[in-house]
Amino acid sequence: MAVRAAVLPAIGSPLEITGIDLPDPGPGQVRVRLAAAGVCHSDLSLSDGTMRVPVPAVLGHEGAGTVVSVGEGVDHVSPGDGVVLNWAPSCGACHACSLGEVWLCADALTGAADVYARTTDGTDLHPGLNVAAFAEETVVSASCVLPVPDGVPLTDAALLGCAVLTGYGAVHHSARVRQGETVAVFGVGGVGLAALQAARIAGASKIVAVDVSAEKEELARAAGATDYVVASDTTAREIRGLTGKQGVDVAVECAGRAVTIRTAWDSTRRGGRTTVVGIGGKDQQVTFNALEIFHWGRTLTGCVYGNSDPARDLPVLAGHVRAGRLDLSALVTEHISLDGIPAAFENMLAGKGGRALVVF
């Protein structure tokens, strides 16, 4: 059956909206009609080669929709069910999974190398990060779908699949922000906005948002920021000035740039904690000297997928949504159609884009 999708023909090439031939689900697979998909910088990192992905591919790693049909052996969802796509399903058998660290599963992305569909001229297509959400419909492994929690609108639920799990998890699972601590969040995109809300939910006493754009201050404050700093050479000094010259207890870096990671580290107090969420390229080298590592006693930690377990964390996030503590709609700066994805990517490349939600 033919559906429309945004295809990445080659690394560095523009996305093309075209028809693809999508097969019926085989054993252990689920076909989903998308209600919405998020467009964020991780997709851009896939398209420009920062993160490797087999091509041609259909990108889109967070989305939600309705089950159309299921293959043999699938019994946890049925046609008509609302589901959230999970781009990093855990195998349950590797070393990381045996330790309970399912976000580090060694086999989570093996499905991205599969051929899941074809273009109308017969060219093989790969599912970007397993789920290929930039399409009207997709076929995924059953392990890539989770039931939409009660009380969460289907379109909003799309953001639970990556941005919210990552931002919330960075604060609660990686940095482990405690009541009364001070927090700085670097980068006010979708993940950063989720992290700001998570810091508020955690009871942080001061929440400083940092971004290169002054125009994002209103969004940041609505998400929970108590202070806003436009990024510059004096950012770390400004943050120390807001915290009695001490620095924040926790910095969450969501940009993946060497200068931002270094600034986040410099913005924390002695003994502070920096969690790096942003995905940077290999050319982004961060340097520290041995003396400062000893003297400051700070901790620098990487964070994959918010150190989250979707099956465990989605019900928790849904509880915050139902209670009004977590506003998923606040993470979206623009609503577009499938046809608008190429332009959204061009805006991101030019540094003009925020976070878009594709509504099918």
C-alpha cells in the first residue's frame, strides 16, 4: 500500500516528500497510522551525518498514532489502539539490559539497518532510528510501540517518545535534582523545555534557562525558568552572579556543542553536576586540565535517552500531564504538515528553526 513520506535520499541531501510502498506487517510487527511526529535537531543530526543512519531512509524518531493492523504473535496492542513510538527498544538480553540500563541496550538500533519499505521505483528504504515517523503510516517492530497512557491526547503523546523522556530523565534520572537545588538548562529547544519543566516538578529553587536567542525567554519562563540568560562569553559569570557567586548545583546541557558543555561545567558550583544531553559531532572537543578536575570536584555525565525506561516512565509522565504539572503543548513552537518538513529542516540548518510538530 502506498503512503506519503519524507525521504532522505542521501546524507546531506534535502528531504523529499514522495510516495513509498509500505508492506503489511509481518510476524512481530505493527502498522501504525501517524497522528503526529516531532521534528527536532536529532533528526537534523541524522540528515547531516553527525549520527550515522543507512540511506535512503525515512527519518522521524518520535511519534504517536493509531494501530492499523498487527502481525502474527503481537498481543499487547490491537487495531484501533493509540500508541507511542519507541525508537530505542531494549532487547532485555544484552549486558546493559541485564544491569537494568535499558537506555544503553547494545541492540536497540539494529532495526535501523533493515529494509522496511521501498520507493515507488523499487529502491530499498531504511527506517531512520527504527520507526520512520515522517510518514502517513509506518510498519515497526512490536517492541517499538507502547500504549498511549490514559488522559494524554494522541498528538501530544508524540512528544513523549523522545523529547520529554530525554529532558525529564536528564533531570530526574541522570542529574537527580533534589528539592531546593539550583539548575541551569542550556538550550531551549524541545528537550530543554522538557528539562525546565522537570526541574520545576523536582522542586528546584532557581532554574536558569540559557539560549542564544533572546526570543525564547517567554517560552522558557512559561516552562518554569526563574531566570533567563542570553548565551555569551560571560554566561558562566552571570549564572554565578544569580547564585550568590557559587554556581548552580546542576547544569543540563542540551545543545551538544563543546563551548556549551564547557560553559555548563563552569557554571556549576564546587561539587556540582553537569549532565550532557546534546548530541555533538566528533569535531566538538572539550578540554579540562587535571588541576581543575581535582579542585572543583565537579561531575560530568553523559546521558542517553534521559537514562529512561519508556515502559516505566511513560505512566509517570502521564500522571504529571493529567495533574497539570507537565504541559506537552508548551514544547512545540510550530505546527506543520508533512509537506512542511523540508522547510523546517532548512530553517534548523540556518539557525532559525525551533521545534515543530507534524500533524498528519
